[in-house]
Amino acid sequence: MARTRVKICGITRVEDALLACELGADAIGLVMTPSSPRGVSIERARAIRDALPTFVDAVVLSHDLEAERVRAIVDDVNPDFMQFHGMEDAGFCESFGVRYVKAIGMDGDLDVGVIAAGHPRATAFVLDGHPPGQQGGRGRTFDWSRVPRGLGRPILLAGGLNPGNVGEAIRAVRPWAVDLASGVESSPGVKDAAKMRAFFAAVREADAGPAA
């Protein structure tokens, strides 16, 4: 069975990023939207990004920021990927010369296939439990049976994942990766070491078992 990748999002402290990497994280998410309780400055994002070991990606999350702000973030933080959570169209997302992931809010009546087709150069899609166009990190799950098959690009499953349900989610969906923030926190932006260890253990256990 293929290994499920893990992205730990909403990192605000270098020590949390390093523990996530030690436990096996493939990517670290840095929220650059000022209204988010997990938002970090460019300086803090750069410090975290510079601390990451080789082969761990830095992913910057943006929610309907102005193009000038996104360009400044790209120039100063040098992310491996951008992750767009708002109503950004493909032209906007592609304009910064950085590979990008598009988030799709699953709390609503939408056609994921249509949205995916509108972003032909997105490298993957984050399916999250928030309403379309709104910020993630709300800890809401959604009906995993709604995850489409055959999009032709990786699915990152998000929305309310935690150590107690991630195994079930992996067995049900078999996503390329799981992506979470609040499910391993003691408070917004502050990760809980015990919860993170339990989460990674649950992912490994699910990967070792049969599919649902």
C-alpha cells in the first residue's frame, strides 16, 4: 500500500516545524493571511522555512491576498508551493512562477470536477470542510464519499482530521496526502507534541492495513 503523505499546516513556531519533520512530515504549511489565528509574518515564515530539512516542502497559504502581497511573500519566503484558499482564478495562481495547490471548500453545493478543470496547472487539490472560498483550519469534516475519483491529480484530504479519525479517513479515501492544523493543536498555531505523535502513528497504522 502506498504511503500517505502528511502536511502539517498552520505552523507558527520553528520547534513545531522541526518536530513535525522528525515525525515524518512531507510538508509544512505557513499561513500568510493576516486574519487567520495561525497567520505569521514574512519574517517568521522565512525563519521557519529556513529551518526545514532537505526534502520537506514549505507551502505558503494565501486567501484572496492582493497580487503585490503574494509577490512579496514569494520573493522573501521562497516557498516550494503556494496554496490558494480563496476565489483566485487560474491566471492569478499561475502568475507568480511557483507551483501551486488549489483548495476547494466542500461545505456547499459545488462540482469539484468543474473547479479542477478550471485550474489545469494546479499540482494538487486540497479538499477541506469549509464553505467554498472561505478559510480553512475550522476543524470541520465533510462527507468523504463526495471525494471524486479520476481528477488526474493528487488529492490532499483536509477538514477536521485528528488522531482519532485519520485512520478511517485514509482507509475510506486513500488520498495522496492528509493535511491538518487544528487536529494536533493545544491552541491555534501551537502544536501539541503528543497529538502530533499520535497522528503520525495513526497514519502509519492505516497505511499498513487493508483498504476499506
